[in-house]
Amino acid sequence: MDGSLEQLYTQVGGLIDAHQEMLILGHKDADGDTLGCSLAFAEALRTMGKRVWVIIPPPVPQMYDWLPGYDQIVERPPADADPQLVLFFDAGNMERSGTAVRHIAAHATIVNIDHHLTNAMFGDLNLIDPKAAAVGEMVIDMLDSYGYEITPTIATNLYTAIMTDTGGFRHENTTAEALEHAARLARLGADPGQIASMVYKSRPLTTLKLNALSLAEMRVEADGRLVWSKVTRRMLKEAGAVMAESEGIIDNLNSIGGLDLAILFKEVNDRMTKISVRSRGAVDAAALTAEFGGGGHLRAAGAEIAEPMEKAVELVVAAAHAALESTAGSSEARRTQSR
């Protein structure tokens, strides 16, 4: 563990000891990492006698309703609560936690725990480890640092965090450390087969219908280096789905052989479009989304664009072509080496 991170973990431990009531915030469009970390850490704190409330901006994805502690997620703390310590997990900036931030008292201390290189450093304490495959790895280190027991239910949540953020241990961020952490969590009570089944093999029919509608709109450009598609409100209505069910579509786009860049556009409303970007070539996904106020990782990033869908498509696809052109030599060399 990095020495400076270890010192920060110690500081956070002191804050936990000093406070009885705490908020844990995840990000909107919640994924397995933000949910798994939030629920795992909340359980550990409650075991130590703390009053803890987990707030995840709605809608909370129902595909994760089997996670231990999911039923304890709330929209706000009780009226008589005064949590003076707030822990954010996996949020690149405060805006990623949406309206949940309104429940933070002005006098509260904010702890920002994340692994995105583009993190806005919005906390009073910022614990950022871009080398971590998932924030779940950081939570394991924190629990170990504080001497907290990793119970089977905590292990289940943290295994889910690591598994989902590595794409089922398929993405480039699947490090030896991530696999070692996952193996340890399995020994402590996480069931890898059951968790994989719940995440990847228990999706409703509406999700598959939405996938089909989106993939039918797929566009391939730049000699196969760029693939993009969209999810519109019309598609959601036709499939009977909600936007959270679009989570796996970008990975389907990213599975096409030979591509460098995959982009999924999601229509939020008439004036807002979200994008998810995946890179397998020389293009930096975080740098591309940063042009539109977003960020993330080298290989996976996103942004919210205050433009209608068609305008957002025009702007982002143009930027994607420019990025691909500027890295054409690097990508061709990569493909030649892989032959």
C-alpha cells in the first residue's frame, strides 16, 4: 500500500472513532462498485456501534437488490440525525451523487474515496488510488487497517465491487492484486459462481429487448475503429425498460473485434445526453470525455452533456474521429504487434 494512502486511512480511522453518526454516499447510475463499497463499509461501521445511513441517488438499480444491505438504502437521514462525517465511495465529483449532497451538513467533514484519475478532489480528505481496479480494493485495505472483520456479507459486497468494475475479470484493470483480493473474499464467504450468476445471468427480458433495440442502431465508422450506438426514451418505452438496464450495452459494443473506441449515447431528456466511452486503442477515454466535462479512466469514462441527443452525437462523434486520427499510427502499430 502507498505510504501516503496508509496515512490517510489512519486519519479517516481517527474521524470514524470521533463520530457516532455518518453518511455514506454513492454515485447516481449506481454500479456494483459504488453499491458494494457503500453497503460493505456501512455494515462494518454498524458492527462498531455507529449510526450509518447509505444514500444512493434514485433510481437505485434493481438488478443489485440481492446485495446484502440493499434494503437499508435510504433517500435521506432521519430528521433527528446530525451526521458530521460523510464518506463518498467511487464518485469522481460531488455532482455524481446528485441530490443526495443536499443532506450534507455545512459543518460535516467530507471524505472522498475513489480510484478515478480525473477525480475532482472535492473532499476535506481525498483518498485516491488510480492503480486500484475498483474502490472495493481500497475498502478491503481500510477494513484491514482498522481491524474490522470481513464477514461473508461484506465479502459478497466487495467481491461484487471488484468483479463488476473489472468486467467479470476481463478488463485490462484485472491485476494480480485484484485477483488476489477476489480469492481472499471467496475464502471469507463470497460465492463467485452465485454472484456472477446474479450479475450476468439474472437480467429481465426487458433488458435484452433494450439491448436488441440499441444494437440495431449501431454505427461503425473510421474503418471499424469507431463503433457507437444510442439508447433513446422511445427505446425504453418500447422495451418496457428503465435507463439502468442499459448498463451492459457499452460492453457489447466494446466486444467487437478490431475497434479502438466504443461510445454509447443515452437520452436523458430533451436537453441532456449521457455518454459512456470505452477505449481499446491509443485514445484516452478520460481525455475524450473531459472535452465535455466528464472523466474516468484511460479505458472507461463518461460524461453528461447539456445538449439534445442528436447534437451530442454530432459533437462527440466529431471529437472521436479527431482523437482517432491523432492516434492512427499508435493504433496501427498495436494491431501489427498483435498479429
